[in-house]
Amino acid sequence: MVSIGRSGGWPASHNRFRFCGSRPARHAALTMLATAILIVVATPLALPAALARTQLILATYGEGQDINKWNEVVKAFTARYPQYEVKVQVSTFNEYPTKIVTQIATGNAPDVIMTWAQYKPKWVEQGLLLDVTDRWAASETLKTAGFYPAAVDAARYNGRMYGVPFDYNAMVWYVNTTILEEAGLAVPDDDWTVEDMRAISRKALNPDKGISGPGIPIDWGWGPNIQWYWNWTGHEWLDETRTRVLVNDSKSLEMFNWWLRARADLTLPPGKAKGDFFGGYQSMWEGWFTYTRLIWDAFRQAKGSKPYDFVLKPYPKAPSGVQRSFAQGHMWSIPVASAKHDDAWKLAEWLAGPEGQAVITRLKIAAPGVLNEDLWQSYLDYLPAAKQREIVAFIHLKLYGGKGYARNFNYWTTFDVMNEVMIKHLRAIFQQGKAPENELAQAKEELANIIKQQTR
């Protein structure tokens, strides 16, 4: 709108219209002015280049309702940096990895993506992820964030940084202290052993109530199985060079046969168990730390105002004396194919920094990856104050800090193929009753063939 008069661009002493000349001249001038006004009013005003907002796309995975939480996260980012507009792309768990690779290959790469731990090696080797090592070194935000060292390591590959930490998580042992107390059993110390675990489980078994033990945590594949290999034997499925297969050496066979012998002390006979740990039907269980909220809610639902109680414990010690916990972390990465590396880094840096972590923690999207008591209490605010302090102390002093039970697991490019091989043979051992010696010998041969194919 054009304003005419004292509120416009003329001095107050200036007459509104002071045209000289004849009436026709004045009429022509007024006509020209009116036409100009109509043109100005009818033409949209172009936004100055300095005020234009840079558009970014943040890609992650989740369920449909998760989009609301992520929109709140990016709203906080754009409040801090109003020069940006961020669109969130949420895909389902099953479609996410394939969709990201397809988008990159077709020239439609998002600007910041969530890279899963198991895809980090493959995507780096394929040249999909931007090396941000120098950006890390120049970032005061990240250098002073107080990350757990293992969380930083989760964003590293072959000594270079390819993202910023997100959603670091570790496996712990949950012990249902209510079940133990009802059975007259003491809660084990942190330095408990697999034999301690077996004895407590056997004494807590209750066929009448349907209460079972922890089951056998090595009867499925993935990283947790490898962690038991590491604790028991000192190695993973492969050696450190990823060129020798070690799944059936003498220590490995010792581990499998121990768990098979212990099965009767760790589980009830078929048909006797009434439920799982969440329902209050297992004395102890190995699971992700981030399941704490699910367990607390399930215990309250099962027992009402006086729910079951639980404590967190490290893995029981293997005969070797080792009791490290399987851990992994995802990360926010920037595709090489993004045309906005600097702008994308601004978003990734903010997500991993104090402001981003505060919002993500408050919304319970992920646990903090930093040694910050306020953030942890915010993340655990559903628990009573005393329980919060207990769990925060375990996290800070034992799991991620202090003793550092958590051991960051590093995937390799052929892990997914090898994992399928191991799952097949683990099922044969624990579900079909096949001998570990035979099954693991076959697994070794199949894994060795995968290595040969890779090196051709």
C-alpha cells in the first residue's frame, strides 16, 4: 500500500498535491500517478535476497506420529537460525536405508540424514557421506559438548569423522529385584559372574507363577552375540583384520556348550512360562538401556501403584573376567550429493550441540550422548527422583563414564551377509538341537567364502 500525506515520504510542511501548470496538465499528471499507484499495489513485492530462507531437508525414520516431534525439533532450530527452513522426511524402518540410497543416486539427496551404525562402513566406502573431520576440528560447539568418548567414536570410520553423534545406546542387564526379594535372594553385585547369574536364575525359577530366567542371550545373531564372543573368547566372529574367521575355535565351542548346559537353569520348560520380562515373568533380562521407559511403564501396568522394581547391571563376567556391554551409536551425516554442505553442517552441528540435545532429550526422541546430569534427569523425568539418581549414577560412573562397561561395536561392510549366515546356524543349534561343533564349522566355511568373494 502507498501512503500519501504526512505519514508518507514528504515533510509535514509539504502540501499534499502542489502541481503547476494548466488544468489539463494537472489532470494528466494525476492520471499518471493513479496508474502508477495501481501498478505498485497490484505487483507482489519481491522478498529481499538477504531475507530469503535457505531450504534444508532432514531425513530420519520412525512412525507416522514421530513427524510431530521432529517438526518441533526443527522449529527450535529455525527459531535459533531464522535464515533456514527445514523440511522433515520421515520414512518407515524397513524402507529407510533403501530410500536414502535411492534418493542420493537419483540426485534428490536430503541435506542431513540419520546414518545407522550398521550402514556407516558401507556408505562411507561407497563415497556417499561427507568427511567432516575438519569441520569437527573447527567447531567450538562440538569440542565443548562433553560427549562420551564412545559416542564420538561411533561417528568415526578409519580415523575420520563422517557425522555427529546421535542416539548412542548400550545393552544392559535388567534385574527384577521384586522377584528376587520374593524368592529370598539378594541382588547381585556389579562384579557378578555367569555362574552367579545361573545360580540366581535357578533359585528364582517358579513354574507355578510362570517365572523364568533370562533365557540364552547368544541364541540370536547381530552385535549382542558378537559381544558375548568378545567377552568369552577375546575376539569377535572375525579377527581384527576381518580376514580370519574365528567362530569355532576352542573358546567359542566352550561358550556354546556352557549356555546349552545352563539352559535348564535359565528357562522354564515349554508351556510353563507365562510371559516376558516386561510382564514381570523373568527374574532378569539382557536388553537395550533405552527400553527403561517401556519396562517402567509395563511394570506399573502389571502391578499398579506398587510396581515391580528393577536395577541395571553390567553383563555378568565371562570366565575370562570380561563384562563389557554391546553398544552402538547412529549419527547425523551429510551426503556428498547435497548441494548445501555448509548449511547442512549448521543443522547437524546444532542437532548434536547443547540446544539440539536439549530438545531431543525433552521430547524423548533419544537419550543424551553427553555427560550432563540435567539432560539425563530430563530424559528420565518419568521416574521417581531416587530412581533417576540411581540410573544416572549407573550411566555416568559405570556404563558410559567411569568404568566404561560400554564397548562401541564397529560394523564392517559385509556384516549383514555374515549375520544371516550366523543366524541360520544359531537357530540350528538352539532351536533344532544341532551340535555346535558341526554348525559352527559350517558357519566358518561360509564366512570364509564371503571374505574370498570380497577380496576378488
